[in-house]
Amino acid sequence: MPDNRTSQRLALASLCLSMLMPSLDTSIANAALPTLARAFSASFHSAQWIILAYLIAITALIVFAGRLGDLVGRRRLLLAGIATFTVASLLCGLAPTLALLVAARTAQGLGAAIMLSLTVAMVSDTVPAARTGSAMGLIGTMSAIGTTLGPSLGGVMIATLGWRSLFLVNVPLGILNLVLAHRFLPADRPRVASPFIRLSMLRAPTLASALAMTAIVSTVIMSTLVVGPFYLSRALGLQPALMGLALSVGPLAAALAGIPAGRLVDRLGATAMVRAGLVGMTIGCLTLAAPNSTPTVAGYLIPLVAITASYALFQAANNTSIMASARSDERGLVSGLVSLSRNLGLIAGASVMGAVFASASGAVEISSAPATSVVTGMRITFAAAAALVVVALGLAFSSAHESLAPRPARP
């Protein structure tokens, strides 16, 4: 029998997988859209439903899934979500038609909504309070790695194993996660919770500010995925192999920063670290937006590392602050709101910031735009990103994070 510390680590490993898997599938299929369109003899717009079905399912169900976990038991529902995601991934990998693939992706989105909404909520049930920041840092790292590594990892897997591998890889991971979750996650405690949502909680200015900051920061992180491939290939002339390597630098920085960031939160407090993370992101974005800088690989990657490492710090601190203020019988709901905010930010980053980049580049077709146009587009996009982070920083200073304290659950 493993000792208590080992059991906590294995439980945390399950939560990490529960965050990594759905986050990875948010973006990994993007690289496969041209391949899938050819494989099913479909138009690009039809193939886009492979992405949209997954995102729409998550967005529509994630808050409901979090509240349902509060009512029926978070561990019980998380096990069901992992199983649903795993089976749906198998169906995606075996799908013979585009319609069946889209249907399986919708089911996968249902499982992902459950996993994303309950993972953060279960941290407080899994690790001691003194280590909550470190655990949140690790969970935030998994989220960042999954979202940002998806396109580059997807490209490699398509080239070597084919498009079906993008979905089938989840099957062994899901089975492992089910075993870990069933064996090591703490059992659900009896709960008496109302199915109704307290409107006063949703109107709380501190929670509203924290959710808004989550959405803004997620928008900026997705912007790096929109701009990065075009800038590295068109402006810097990197070949696909080197471009993939360069794109992995940001996720690596987030991975390395996650646990140290969480320890800083435990030591120095969530309020200061939320602000420090946002300041770091602002500096990174402004550096990339500098008008007179010479385009180089190092000149792009160093600010990118600052952005992603600061993002890891912000995630750990903001999630710790949010969950510390949530009542124990509402943590699933609050975690669902956090995931919804993050998902909306990712969608905004892909659509709105992508449009900013395309418009600022001034090219009819961005994939064939001259290097100077891409450089201009990149700088303007990150200037806009810096402005967004400054707005988040204003929210961080105006909201009273330090006044938040845990509130007891209803008897």
C-alpha cells in the first residue's frame, strides 16, 4: 500500500491528466484539418466542425457539469467524464465518415467539459492547504502545455502515424487516468447542496474580476499560437522541423515554471503573484510589439518565454485565489466558470486576435504574405495583447483579492 504522500502524488497525477487530455484536444486537431478534409472528401468549412463541435460542447456544458459534480459527487462524476472522453476518443479514431467523427467529437466535448470543470475543484480535496498553490501551478502547467503544444504535436503525429493517432492516443492515457482516479482520488463526502445557483455569488466583484482576467489572459496565450507559426515561417524563414522546435519553447517554459510558480504563491500569497504574472506578460508582449527591433529567432523566443512563464504564475495564483473564496459545496460550479472563462478566451484569441493579425498584416492571403507584412502584423497584434493584459492588471489592482477568505459550506 502506498503511503499518504505517495497517494496524494498519484491523485494529483490523475488531476494533471484530467487537465492535460482535454486541453490538448482543444488544439491538436487544428493541424489535421487539411488532412481530414482530404480524407473525407469534404470542404474546409465542413471539416471545421471537427473543431467547433468539441468547443461548442465544452462551452455549453462546462458550468452545468461543475454544478452537477457539487450535487452528485465530484469524484463519481469525474470518473464518468474520463470514461466518456476515452470511449469517445476511440470512436473518433475509428470514425469512417465525417458525420460520425463530428458526433464522436461532440461526445468527447461532453467528457472534456466534466474533466475541465472538476479538476481544479478537486485540488482542495486532494492536497493539504499549504500545498494548494503548488498543485494549482502544476494543473495550470498542464493546461498551458496542452493548449500550446497541440498544433506542433499534431503535425508530427499526422506525419508519422496518421490522423487517427491524434484521437487514439487518448485511449491508453484515459485508461491510465481511470485507474489512478479510481484508486487514489479521495472518496466523495456526503453533501447537502441546493441545485440552485446563488446569484449573489455570480455578482461578487472579486469573482467577476478573476473570471474576466482568466478570459483575457487566455485570449493572449491563444494569440501566440495564431501568430507564431506565420511569423517563424514567413518572417524568419524557418523550415517546418525548426519551426516545430521553436514552437515547443513556450510550452516548455510553462512546464518548467509551473511548480516554482505554485511555490511562490504558497510563500508570497496569491494577490502579489497574480499581479506579478500579469506584469511579466505585459513586458513580454510590449517587447514583441517594439517597432524598431530586428526580427530574430531569439528576439521572438525570449519574450515568448516571459509571456508563457508569467502565464503559469498567473494561473497558479488566480486559480488559488478563486478556489480559496469558493464554498466547499460550490467549488465544482466555480471551477466550471473558470474553465468557461478560459475557453471563451481561447475562442476569442483564435478568432478576434487572428482577425487583428490578418488585418494588420494587410495581405489578402496571410500564408503567402511578405515578411515585412507579417512582422507588422505580429507587432500590432502583440501591442493589442499588451493592452488587454494592462486591462487585466487594472482589474487585479482594483479587486480586493486579499479580502477573500474561505467560507464554510452550508450545513
